[in-house]
Amino acid sequence: MKTLLKVFVFFILCIWLMKAFAAEEFDILKHKENFWSIIKDSNAHCLAINIYHEARSDNLAGQFAVADVVLNRVESKRFPNTVCEVVHQGPTKLSWKNDGSRTPIRNMCQFSWWCDGKDDFPYDTESWHKAQYIAHSILNADTFRGISEGATHYHATYVDPTWNKAMLAIGRIGSHVFFKE
């Protein structure tokens, strides 16, 4: 029954998104201050923003594989227990704003976009909508779940980091190479 309800909610969300976007009723740039609320589930939002920044130019399989790695990490004892904690994993320091908040230390995060010092707003609306769809699909319908074959790490094909030497290479999907410990 829960699966049927999830499919129904997903179906309604897809219809609403298609109607809204086709009619151009929703322009994300007009609602920049509220973009976090487009997906009500914070884990789905964290996953979508990670897909957007890590793989928006990748093919569909590559985007699902990036999402799958995040979920593999959530299931692993070596990583945090929620999608948002996995995506935001990395050392922090006190903010320069002196308000008690913490900010990620530049270039020290698990996912580079999170601590690169750049604006994280998803300006490419088509890619943002696609990332939301992928996040919702893999979280709620297990769409392409397992595509990365248990990988917990990946990197773009144009880099060769030292950490990959100690890992088992799974293979390439889209523009990323996948590994597991």
C-alpha cells in the first residue's frame, strides 16, 4: 500500500511539474529566495542539488549513478546517516559573519561544489528540474537504484586523484568513473 501511495504522489508531482513548466507558470529565477522549498523533503532537495552541481551536464544514467553513490554512502557505516549529512560532509570553520554559524572549509568537502566558495543556486532551470525529478525518482521509486553497483566514490573522467588507487574500480558511467572500498 505504501508503494502504491508513493507512486501516486510521484505521478501527481510529475503532472503538476509538467503543467507548471509547460505553461511557464513557475520561473525559478523569480523565486530565488524560495527555491529550497520546491521539494518539500530536505533529503530529496539535498540529493537534487548534489545531482545538479555534480552531474548536470552528464547523461541520465550518469546523473542517476551520482545519486546512487550518495544513497550507497547513507547505507554505509563509514558515512553519515542522511542524504543531507552525506552531501554536506566535510570539515567546517566558524563563519566570518560572527553569528555562530559554520561554513565548509574550501576544497575540503566530499563533494567539491559544497565548499568551492561559489553561489550554489541552480540557475539552469531545465537542469534543476531534471535533478529534482531524478532525486525524487531514486528516493521514492528506486528508479535505477543500484546502477553504480555499490560504488561509494566517483570522480570526473578528466581527473585522476590519488585516492582512487586504493579502491576497486567499478567502471565508467557517463562522465564519471565509479569506485568502492
